[in-house]
Amino acid sequence: MKAEQQYIDLFSQYEATICQHSVDVLNAPRAQAFAHFEQLGFPTRKQEKYKYTDVSKYFAPDYGLNLNRLAIPVNPYEVFKCDIPNLSTSLYFVVNDAFYTKEQPNAPLPEGVIFGSLKDVACQYPELVKKYYGKLADTSKEGLVAFNTMFAQDGVFMFVPKGVVVEKPIQLVNILRADVNFMVNRRIVIVLEDGAQAKLLVCDHAMDNVNFLSTQVVEVFVGENAVFDLYELEETHNSTVRFNNLYVRQEANSNVLLNGMTLHNGTTRNTTEVTLNGRGAEINLCGMAIADREEQVDNNTFIDHKVPDCTSNELFKYVLEDRAVGAFAGKVLVREGAQHTNSQQTNRNICATREARMYTQPQLEIYADDVKCSHGATVGQLDENALFYMQQRGISLKEARLLLMFAFVNEVIDHIRMDALKDRLHLLVEKRFRGELNKCQGCAICK
């Protein structure tokens, strides 16, 4: 039986249950998503975008799903104490794929700002959620998006009204918690109206040592002159599989920073698509992966310069050890008429062992003649001359390797626009390279 068939049968049998425990806005596109999934199935390695990730293999096992939305016996505010020195955040949790509503942060958000359960917000403001839900993530083009749309029953909705500045960063912690092999399907919708500003830090953690598979679809709408930072930090374990599809649409003179960092994982596939839809829009897209053992990190990015005078800067760095596998495919499309585009794409990689593998494919597709665009990629090993030089000055080989790898990834961390988070990540990365447990200070789950 193909991997798709068990989910086609599952949805056919439990569609009423899925809808009963969700809301109309999320239920409306399910039938169409199901039809698209029947047609598309899971992506295969025959497709260029998924050349290095065998999606069906990860969906073939039998996973539990919480379709009846039973309460998970955990209070994350009691067991998860995330303490980043000098960084005060409004802290929220998603347990598996349900927004945790029994307790909320003490610090109130500015007037008009919404941050909460996608399901609950869709009940309270159905027209607002309907205006944005599913508008960037097209189920007819991507089997994983169709799959997620079929099964997602909750998630997160973030809304910042016109001109509102959210001074305090918002932190969202996704916790995986189960006693059996488990699948979660969550949605995140983020809307910043014209002139709004906000920062969101999303952390992924696994509480139990079972096999987890998560699908996540994120849709981000950034209005004119709005400024938005999205930081994603993955610290799970080797038995987790994560498929994340992120879609961003920017209007004129908006500024967005996306920074995704994988420190611990099993298999991760991140798809990021950014559309620069208004003049003067700027995207800074960064990524970092540190992988060892048999971990795999696959990043596929697409930046669409639809209009003139836009800027995109893209930087991804990987450090791979043992038998880890990394993949990066980044495409920048400059459409006809998108003059004065400024685009730079860089992918740098270190394979610290002979068994590690890195596959990289930077691409430029340009249909305008007055542009400034560049792209490049390198795959190499640690500089033997630098290692020798450092050892001659009394630094051990192990410490010299650590220092070189740490310096290599620092460039990605330095793009972070929150000093406290930047300092914390410097420490986490150093501990990761040293083989120590790089967990958040004060986190009762991770200790």
C-alpha cells in the first residue's frame, strides 16, 4: 500500500470527526485539499524540489493523531521555564498541534494585537481569519500543503493592526508530547498591517523519546512599511521528522528578516517561498544547520522579485559531521520589468568528515536587464593550515576545530536583530559543537 492510501482512507473515515473538533474557516477548504492530495500525493524524489528527501518514507509508518482533540496532561508554563538572560518575551505554547489556552502570559499585548489559538480566533473573528487562511499556501501545487490542510485543526493566529509597534518580542514554543509514535499538523497565520512592527521567536522542542512527525504551514502577510522578524530554532531529537512550509508576501517598503536555525533534529525539510509584491520591499533570509550522526537538513527557498526596486539577501551555512546529510536549493526569480533588483544569494558549507554529504544548487533566473544579482556556493573542509597554525600556538586540535566551526556559523547568528537572543545563540552553538546538551537555561523539559 502506498503511503498516501492510509491517509486517504483515514480522512474519508474521520472527516466528520476532524471537522467537528475544528471550525468552519479551517473546515471550508478541507474537501478541496483532499481532492488535491488524491491527485498529487506526497512529493517524490523525481521532483527537482524534493530530490534529496524521500517524503513518502517518513509517512509510511503508523502514527497516532489526536483527531478528537483530547487534552494533553501537561502544563508547559510549569515544566518549561525558558530563560534567555536580558530577553523579556510574551511567552505562548502549542502542545503538539493545539494552542495552550489554560494559562496565558501576564504581560498584555498592545491594544488591537491578537495572538492566540487559530481555532478560537476563527470563532471570534471569522471574516478576519477567512481573509488570510490558505491564501498563500496553495493546495493545488504542493501535496504536503494539501495534506496539512486536510488534517490541521488548530494552530496560531497573529495579527498586528496598522501602525502598531509590538516592542516586546513574542515567543512561541512548540512542544511535542506523546507516549506513542505521533503526528502533529499545525497552521500559523501571521498578519502585519501597514506600518506595523513585531518580532516572533518560534522554538521546537520534543518532550518524549518517541518518533514524531510534524507538518507545519506558515502564512505571513506583511503590509506596506511594516517590519517583521521571524526566528525559528529547532532543538528536538534524532527521532523527529519535520516538514515546514513557510510562505511570505511583502508589500511596498516592508522589511522582513527570516532566520531558521537547526541545532538538533532527525530529518528536517524547510520550504520557504517569499514574494516581493511591492516596490522597495526587502527580505533577509538566513539559515544555519549543525548536524551530526545521521541527521538530515534540507532547505529549499524561492524568492520572487515581482516588481522593481526590491532587495533580497540570502545566506545559508551548514556544518556537517559523521554521516549527516545537508541539502540547499535556492532560486531567485527576477521577473520582466523588475528593474533595479538587488539580490545576493550565498551558501557556504563544511563537511567535517568524509562521510558527511552536502548537496547545493543556487539558481538565478533573470528577465530584467538593469539588476545587480549574484549567487554562489562552496562545500569544503576545515582549513588545514588554520588548524596547524592554531596547534602551533598551543591550542589542541579539538579546540581548534571547534573555534573554526564556531566562527564559520557566526555570520548567520550576527544577522539576528535582538542582542540578548544573539548572545544566547552564541552560547548554544558553542555547547552544541562541544557535544554538550545545548538546552535552554531553566528548561525543566530539557534537563
